[in-house]
Amino acid sequence: MPPLIETLELTKQFDTLTAVDHLTFTVAEGEILALLGPNGAGKTTTVRMLSSILKPTSGSARIAGHDVVQDARIVRHLIGHLTEFPGLYLRMRPLEYLDFFGELQHMPRATRCARAEELMKHFELWDARDRRLGEFSKGMRQKMALIRAMLHAPRVLFLDEPTSAMDPHSAKQVRDAIATLRGSGHTIFLCTHNLYEAESLADHIAVIRRGKLIAFGAPAQLKRDLLGLPLWQVRLTRPLNQPWPYLNGHLQIQAQDDISLSYHTASPEITNPLLLRQLQAIGADVLTLQEVPRSLEEVYLRLVQDSSGQSGNQ
Amino acid sequence: MLSDALIITRREVRDSLRDWRIVAPILILTLIFPWIMNLSTRLAINFVEQYNATIIPLRLVPFAVMIVGFFPISFSLIIALETFVGEKERSSLEPLLDTPISDASLYLGKLLAAMIPPLFASYLGVAAYLLGLYLSIQYVPEWSVLFQILMTTTMEALVMVSGAVVVSSHTTSVRAANLLASFIIIPMAFLLQGESILLFWGQYDVMWYILALLLVADVLLIRTGIRTFNREEILAREIDELNLGAIVRLFRRFFLGAHFSIARVYRDDVPRLLRENRLPIATTLGAMLIALIGGWVFALWFPLPADLIGSIKIDPELIRQQTAFSGNSILPRLDAGAIFFYNLRSLLGFALLGLFSFGSLACLPMVTTMGLVGFIIGEIRVLGMDGVVFLAAALLPHGVIELPAAILATAFALRAGASIIAPPPGVTAGENLMRALADLVKMILFVVLPLLALAALIETNVTPQILIWLYGR
């Protein structure tokens, strides 16, 4: 897949503050990239540069091959942007609001009407179409903002905290919509603090801190890189009266007692069946053998803390 | 470009018309205020006609039309001031900036949206007022005067709106924009007072000049607005609070720079400031030249009778009397201190006025002086004498120092006044004003004051001697 979003040494300086510092990454068509980072890390500035609102101080960025500075208007056609705050015109009605943004995207009237209806029905807002946006709840406003971003069927969607103000049901609707969009070939750039959302949706995770990219990769790869090999745990139905089988050093024991064993292994597909056979051979009954789940949160916190320590040392 | 702009305009106008805080006052000013004015006009006419002062109603009605028309357009300022910065505060601006609309379309769309409802209300108000007068006293306005007033009202609305949109797109909060609005309101107040005098005085021809000046101001302001409007700068700056401490710190930063020293001011700052301010200096010189020529042409058109002037003869006793003269509110005593403070007070006073007139009133003393100089040279030429020699004797000895000082003070005040509406890229209107003020103060303290002091000494001690030597025999 050719990259739909490309950045090369992308940098943004505000007076003495470097908000984004030499960011280089790519996102392929149909992928979801989750951009994580503490508040003030430079996520919004990055999205604003990729949306052709802010001009990079140095470096470059391209959306579907178009330079964000040279081809700014084309880029703004190609992207949809859900901003951090919904920012609706509260005296307008939903269809009127969407019609305004559709017209600014030069969509034919019939298309924008049909699309607005389709999206409003999808997000269960159709029944509220005659109310003013000022009467909408927080979650409804967030959905409206998302519809606005998706209205012109953009190839790239920038979503800044898409589920932040939503109840669990609405948040799931939005996550499902994001997954559906990926399925239909859209590329999604997701800024979020919701690590569960990032982990469940994203193909790749980028972590930035103080404008610098400190990690980039698939969630599983990041976990492996930062937390080491996956941790496995075997539990028996009753205590073991003899030493655990160590499989000639294939297991890196993490913890053990007479009823459970936790270990790392580089090749679980070989060592786990072998361990089970050996336990069976010595008459131990296995209750469970499972990989201990490790959250993205651990990865994120370690990254941010490590980076903080490094900056502190500097 | 225009079709995109009109999309913005339509939405904003619709939005304004849904806001009762805008609609209610506009309706009152459109329907009720003209009715009250109508009543007042009839009462006034009845009153003055008892004394056969028929000219007063004739002059009163155009003035009332101007007032009825102006009140609704004052709302355009409120709408325009919050057009960008208000949307930024409500977070609704970024989605708009994410669309493919160009900066110019966005600017024009907002400009039109801020103008159309108040202007429409203004025309409606004037129509209601005149209709009322026609129905009650069968008054029919002089159509050319009505046209002048309506056009002036339109141009004034455009000046206010285009200035306010620039302010709105270069400030970081609605509060800051409202505070800076005084730089638009005060010149408009001066203008209205001037127009009132002209209308009462019946000098309708002069209104054409005002209209022309407003048109030039409109073109300049819209051009500045389009040139300086930049979506990046609107979003790149975070909303901050205005406070006196921050303003003082900003001023100190611009005034003192990184390392302040007197030597550095003269070595680095003054040459740099002169280079950076070539445009206002050239503008000041241009205005002076035009005034000089204007005064000279005026003298040729309206020569004073030769017997009224006679030949130029300066009596040394006159100089002595002038030196002993204690001065009055217009002219200073002929001593160095008095001349120095008089010149300084004039320049500072007009610099202050310049701040509230986009810089234009800062030029007034120099333009007036040069107009008079041109007139005197012209009159002397008419008398068959050499005006240049007189000018060289009466002005040059001290003028060679005083004029550059006055030109610099005027040019820097002009720039300070214009700074609100023409901030360079990357700078807010407030920052630009502070920078311009710091430069003005630096220039006055370190260049203008010493030059004025030296010029005053020469004007007191050298110039009179030269005049006596040339014309005293």
C-alpha cells in the first residue's frame, strides 16, 4: 500500500518553543495510526500541520502525495478533521449545519443532503434533526462534529479525541464507525488519551513527547520492544511435589511457587506444548496456560517516564 | 472566490438574524428611533419657525438623516469585532479553517456578513425617517445630499468593519478586540463631528472630499485585511488574558531589547529604526510636499493685495518685543525653552491623536505647517520677491534640524497609529502596537528631543539675526 500520510523531519517552532520536532513517519492507505502523548506533546500541532492549517517551520508532509503547504486547498478537500472541541454553530439546525460545510467542500446539493441523512441515521441523530444544535447533549455534539468531518467522504480522517465526551454506547458506535471506515479503505489518524481505544483500533501507534517521536510501531511490537517477551503463566490444579521442568533453559522464569509458574519464552509455539507434555508426564494436572495480558498503558507509561528521565538527565 | 465568500456571508447573516441581542437593537434603531427623530425634527421646526429661522430646519434634516443612518451601522463594529476571535473562543473557527475555502474568501465573507444587516437597517431607518417627514410635513430631501449621506454611511460602515475584522483576526480574545476597538471608534467620532459641522454649515461640496477620503481608507483597509489575514496566525496563538503587567513587560521588551545601552541605541537601534520605517517617513514627506504645493497653488489662486502686505521689512525692535512677549495659548514666547516645549507638546499631542485615527491626524501639524509655508512662498512670489530666499532665511537655520525631528516624530506616530490595522505576519495587533509605541518613544527620547532642543536654541539666537540682517535694513 502506498503511504497516504508521509512526514519527513516535520518541525514546528513557535518563538522559542519547538512544538513538533523532526517528526518522520508514514501511514499507509486504509491504516489507522494512533498518536499518543501527554498534554502539550505536539499532537494537535501535528494534526494542524497535516490539515494544512499551520505551515511547518521545516521539513515536509504529504497527504495522498500532495504537499500540505503547496497544495493546501487540495489537501483540505482530501481530509476530514474532527477537532478537539466540537465547535458547532449552536443556533443552527443539524441539516443546515451540514449543508453549510458540504457547500464549502463544493459537494452538489443532492449529494450533501443524501450524505447528511445517511450519516445522521447511522449515528442515531436523525430524530433530532429539527432541534437546534445548542439543544444537543455533549455526546450528540461530538457525533455531529464527527459527521461534519466525514460528510465529504474524505480519504484521510484526523480524529482528535473522538469519544472523549461520549457515553459508552455512543463511544462504541464511534469506534465501530472508525473500524468500518478502515474497512472501506479510509486512512485514520487518531489522537487519543484512551489507550484501550488506541490498542483496539490502531494498526500502528506513535508516541510523541515534547514534539519528538519516541516510539512508533504496531501495538504488539511496541509491547515486545518495551516490555520484553510475552509473559506466560501455567497454573496447576494442585501443588507440585517436585521441581518444575525447565526445558533446558528455554524458559526464562519470572516467578514460581508450587502451584504456578510464570515465564518468558521466545518461541511459545514450541515451548508451551513441550511444557504441557512434560507436566503431564510427571502427573501434574494443568488448570490453565495463558499469556498474561499486558496493556498498552504499561508501554505508554514506560515510554513517557523513560523519555522524561532522559530529558531530566539532559 | 466570491461564491465561497457568499456561502460564509449567508450563514453568518442568518446567524446574526437569529440572535435577538443583535436583532432587537437593530429593530429599535430602524423603526422606533426614526420615529422619535421625526417627532423631534417636527418639534424643532415648529419652534424655530416661530422666529423665522427657516434655515435651521433645512440644515437640521440632513444632520438627522446622518444620525439615523449611523446608529444602526455602529452594530457592524460589534459583529465584526467578534467575527474571528469570537469564533476562536467558541472553538467553531477551526472546522471552518479546515475547509478548502481560501483566506481571501473567508475574509471577504466575514466582512460582508458584518456589514449587510446593519447597513440594511441603516437604509431602512433613513427611509422610515424620510417617509415620516414626507407624510407629516411633505419634506423632500435634496437628492444629491441624500446620496452623499447614504454613501458616506456606507463607506463609514466599511471602514469600521474592515478595521474591526483586521483587529479581530489579530487579537487573541474578544476582550482584547473590544479594547482595541477604541482605535476605530475615536476616529469615527471625530469624523462624525466634522460631518455634522459641514452639514449644519451647508458645505455639501466638502462632503465629496470626505467621501473620497473614506473610499481611499476603505481600499487601504480591505487591502491590508486581505494581505495580513492568515489562518495560521489565527489558530497558532492561544487565547491569553490582557493585563497591565503583561503590557508593561511587552513594552519593556521592545523598548530595552536584549541589552540596553545608550551607545547601542545610537549605533544600532536608530539606524535600524530608520531603515524599518522608510514607508511612514516617505508617506510623511509625501504629505508635506503635497501640502507645500497645495499652499503655493492656493496663494496663486487667491493672491493677497500687494498693498496689504507691502514689502517684507523686519524691525529689530519687533524681535526684541517678541522676546519679551510672554506668550499666549497659540504662540510661544520667543525663547529656547518655550519654543522647545511648544514644539514638543504639539508633536506629542498630535502623536496621541494619531494613535486614534489610524495615524492620519499625526500628520496634521506638518501638513498645516507646510501648507502655510507653501502659501507664504507663493504670496511672496506674487509680490515679485524671491520666496525661496525668505524661506531659507526664516526657516532653514533652525528648520534644517527641527524639520527632520518633526518628520521623524510624525512618521513614527503615523506608524504607531496604523500599527493596529497592519500587523506584520506573526504578530498580533496588540504586540504590533506595543512595538510601534516603544519605537516611537525611543525615537522621541533619543533623537527628536535633542534635535528639538538644538533647533529651539538656533531659532531663538540665530534665525532672528539672519532675518534682521536680510530684511531689517
